[in-house]
Amino acid sequence: MFTFRTKLTLLTLLPLLVLIAGVTVFAIHQSARLSGVQSEILKEGLLEAKKAELKNYMELAYTAIRDIYEDPSLPRDVAQRRVAEAFHRMEYGSDGYFFVYDYEGLNIVHPRLEHLEGQDLWNFRDEDGRLLIQQLVRQAQAGGGFTEYRWDKPSGGKSELKLGYSIGLDDWGWMVGTGLYLDDVEQVVSQMERHMVENARKTILLMAFFTVSCLLVIAVIGLAVNLSEARVANRKLVKMAQKTFSFLEKERRRISRELHDGINQLLVSARFKLERIDDALDRGDHIDASSALAATDRILETGIQDLRRLACDLRPSVLDDLGLVAALESLCSGLAERKPVRIHFESNIDSRHCQPVLATALYRITQESLHNIEKHAGGAHRVVVKVLRRRNWVYLEITDDGEGFTWHTERRQEQDGTGMGLRNIQDRVDLLGGRLTIEAAPGRGVRIRLKVPFQRVASKTSGERVDGRVYTRTFGGRPSAGAGGAALPVGGAAGR
């Protein structure tokens, strides 16, 4: 198992490594794509230049034979012989020449391969399987066009890709063509691609160097930050543990005080009464003994009630038996019985899915808040308790319209001596990792709002509705139209 510090380090470095790997892969991909795009652009540019060059050669060739071809005074056979002889003599560069076929595929002129003259090459295919002569003839009949094919290069002796251009002498049914070999284009493109690959490799190596350098710097900074954060987290954990122990100690003191000042005193009184009964029986005073016995019964009954109340405060059975919502209703109902207030309760929590720790905290916070209202909210007539779940959060709001008090947010304490209860609430919210907001002012009541993460019981079932319909109930006073479990839309400050 990794240590906490190692986990923090990995948590810092792994995202950086993934990011750097992603950037590197993206850079390589973009470099390859850019190289391909530039190669295509260069190739297209060179091909366009070749096409323009071929058109120029063909225009010059046609200009050379135009007077013969268009002279109506010459017999056709004489004109055709002179034109064929002219094309035999026309050459450019080391591999540039003109060739002539009729529209049936019969070769008429081929200055470099004279043995082909007079042969029917209509079904001739090049190395790639193209019907070469048919394509050239179709381009010529269409008014002139380009054709790519493979042909033996005279100066090299091997087959190379060639770009041909053909026009038609329609009056004679002739196709005149010429072409330029594209091996130089492929060579230029290959050289440029090699150059770009080399530049991309250098760029990637340089980027890798800077990346590793930055990674080392970031790793050092990240380790320092993580160590600092770890110390801060440890201090927070210590502080939280201190709060927890302080809270538990206060609860122990409260229980000790309840036992000493309440039940213990009642038991002492009961003991005195029993001694009185014993004395009365010794004296034969049955009336006094009966009176003392009745008083002892009342004392024990009071002790039993106090003991039940203390047990309920420690862990209410209704919270375990019926769940959070029923326990909160019990608190509201109890306050409405003891104090003349009207309490409006709302909830959409499914108690079956609520973790006991969260349910207990919400119960204690509500209990403390209602206890403060009972003790300090003089003149309160209406209380609202809302506990609503929105996705992964639980919102609790408790509002009263009592006298209120002066609340200093920056000091988190109030001026009427009820600070201990609110500080207990703050401690519970802090332990849950939530946020508490208290709004109070003299004559304007008190509003306690808190937001804590929802802790769900692990279950195999799914499909629970999160923001469902709200269960409402009213205690005390005159019941409202929504009382008795009416379903109302979720609303109120708890949802804000």
C-alpha cells in the first residue's frame, strides 16, 4: 500500500504525465497531418505547373501544324503526311515528344517507339491496368484533357508515372498527345516530406526536453505544495479531532449534570421517603407511612420520566425504529405540545437511504434548534422546518418569527447567551463537511440554514428519486391546507 504522501505525489504527477503524453501525441499527429497537407499542396502546385507546361507545348505544336491542317487546298493524305512528319521532328527536353493515334486506337506517330506505328493499341493497358489509349481518345474527343498513366521513360528505361495531355484533330479523326514524367514531382515531394519529418523530429525532441524540464520543476513545486497541504490537512484533522473530543466531553458533562442534579437527587429523596416509611411503620403510624409511600411513588415516576428523557436524548428510539422523518416529526410535535406555536414541516428524504451518522446529526441539529426556539424565541408563533434532498446534498432550514437577536457573522456568536447551542450546531456541520448560515436580527426572528453532503446507505437497489414530491405536515395551531401529508412542489430557502 502507498503512503499518504506517495498518493499525493502520484495524484500530482499522473495528471501532468497524462497531459504531457496527450500533448506529445497531439503534436506528432498534427505534424504528420501538416506534413501530409503541405505535401498535397506542393504536389498539386507542381501538377498544375506541369499541366500549364503541357498546354503550352501543345499550343506551340498546334501552331506549328495549323497552317497545314487548316489548308483546304492540300489533299488530305498530303496534309496528314506533312503533319505526321512535323510531329516526328517535335521534341522538347530529354523525354518530351508528341504521339498521334486515330480515334480507333491505331498508332500513327511515335518518334521514340517507331515499331508501334501502324499497330492497333485500342485495348492496350498500362502497368496499373488502365485502358490508356481509350482514355486519351476520350479526353481528346471531349475537347482536350489530362490523363495519368505509367509509361517507360526513354532516359531511364523503367516505367514511371506520366501526365499526358491530348487534343483532337476532329476533321481527320486523330488524337494528338504529349506528356511529362512525374518522377521529379515525386522526388521533390519526398525530399520535402523527409525535410518536414526531420524538422518535426527535432521539434518533438526539443519539446520533450522542455517538457521534462518543466515536469521536474512542477514535480518539485508540486511536492512542496503537497507537503504544505498535507501539513495543513493534518492540522485540520487535529483541530477536527479536538472539536470532536470537546463535543463528546461537553455531552458527558451534560449527562453527568443531568444524572447528578436530576435522577440522583430524586433517588436521594426516594431514599429519605423510604426511611420515613420505615420509621412510621416502627411507630405504627400507617397514615404517615401511606402518605410517604405515595410521595415515594411520585418521586420514582418523575425519575423514570427523567431517565426516559435522558435515554431519548442519548439515542431516540424513534430514529432507529421509524427513521429520520418520523423522528423530526416527533420533535416538531413535542414542541407544538409544549409551546403555543404552529410548526410547518417539509421533507422529501427517504429515511431508508440515509446513513445513520447523517440522520443522527440532522436530528441533533433540529433538536438543538427547536430547543433554542423553546427557550429563547419569545413571541414566536410560527416555525418552519424543511429538510430536503437535492441530488448529492441535503438542505436543512429552520425558521421562526420570534424576537430574534443580534448575530455577528464574523464572530459566530450572539449576544443573549445561546451561543453554546449554535456552536454545537456549527461543530456538527463541520464534522459532516457542510456549510452553515445563520440569519438573525432583533424583532425579525432567526433562520438557520445548512447544506451537508448526502450520505447514502449502500444498497443493491437503484432508481431512487432524488428531487421528488415533498411530504408536508403542520403541528399546532390551525392546520393549513397542505397539512396531513399533502404533496407540494419542492421550494423554500433550503433549495437555494
